[in-house]
Amino acid sequence: GAVVSQHPSRVICKSGTSVKIECRSLDFQATTMFWYRQFPKQSLMLMATSNEGSKATYEQGVEKDKFLINHASLTLSTLTVTSAHPEDSSFYICSASFGSPDTQYFGPGTRLTVL
Amino acid sequence: GQQLNQSPQSMFIQEGEDVSMNCTSSSIFNTWLWYKQDPGEGPVLLIALYKAGELTSNGRLTAQFGITRKDSFLNISASIPSDVGIYFCAGPGTGNQFYFGTGTSLTVIP
């Protein structure tokens, strides 16, 4: 099956620093990658959708200048949380699709803790 | 955005019992997906439904695409401890949007 990896799996950082999370599709080319955020005991909330080589489309209420998304290749997308604050602490999950959005393969997630 | 409400919110059952959960939407979906998420991991796709009225099985799991296209059901038969986790329904909206339900947390007591 299709495999998606994320790195790092956990990160702890100080308030005000920036954190980069990588999402890779290991055995297929992903035309679209999705970034989700999940707070404890809550559902996954779509943050943004990115297509290779073009700007990401952000969901309403998600600050594009704070959550920078780069989808430079068909196998790699990155999410950078800039000037992170404690309220940004969350579980960030990416997914990758090579066709329609209903065929998404999810990464294992990245737990971000901002002190 | 579209809302997907799942019920029950949580379930505590004895091993061997059958489980039933559902998902309702405020609007029509053309695809329904059911995922399971283990703690600290990403969701894993269990079953995909593409047609109103469709009934699809995957081992002990059976899911149905409601005839109104606004709901879906997931049943798990003869539950086992490894069924523990959070079950989410999901579906694509317009464009590349994708919505997850509120989740049903399942605890199986050995």
C-alpha cells in the first residue's frame, strides 16, 4: 500500500521559534498533499491543501503567513509553523493523494509542543 | 463548512459484542469513508463507499452509504481488543476539501 512518512514524529520548541515538519510520499507521486491539525480528543481539521508547484489553498481561519506550506516536489511537502506559541501545540497530520481527495494516505502525525 | 456528526461519541463494550455507529451530514455527500485512528497515529482507511445504498464489508466491518446520501453507518461484529480506537467518518466536499466527522471512541473490555 501507499506509504506516507512524517518527520519529526515529535518536536518540542520554545515559544517564538519556527518549526518545520516534512511530509513525504515514499512509494508514489502525490499530486496533492493535505495538512490537518488535531487537538486532543477532537477531530482532524483540514488546514490547507497543496498541489505540487503551486501555492497552497488555506481553509478559512488558518493564517497562511503563520503556517507556511511548500510543496516543491511530487513526494515532499513541508509545513513550517512560524513564531510558534503554546496555542499552536497540537498533532499535525499530513496526507497525500495521487488522484481524487477521497484517496488520501495519511502520515503518522507530528506531535508539536510549544513551551 | 460541512458538518459531520457521529454518534455515539464513545462506547464501552465487552469483547465479542457487536458495535454500531453512525455519521450524519448537514448536506449530501457523494463519497463516504470510514477511518480508524489509533492513539498518536494517523488515520487508516477502513472502508470507502461510493454509491447511495451501497453496503460494503471488510472482514468484520460493514458500512452502508445511506440512501439519502446524508448518512452512513459502520458496524463491527464480534469485537476484539484491537478494535479499540477512534473511528471517523469522512468525505470530500467541493474542490479539494475534505471533512472528518466528530469521531466515535471505542473501548473494548476483554
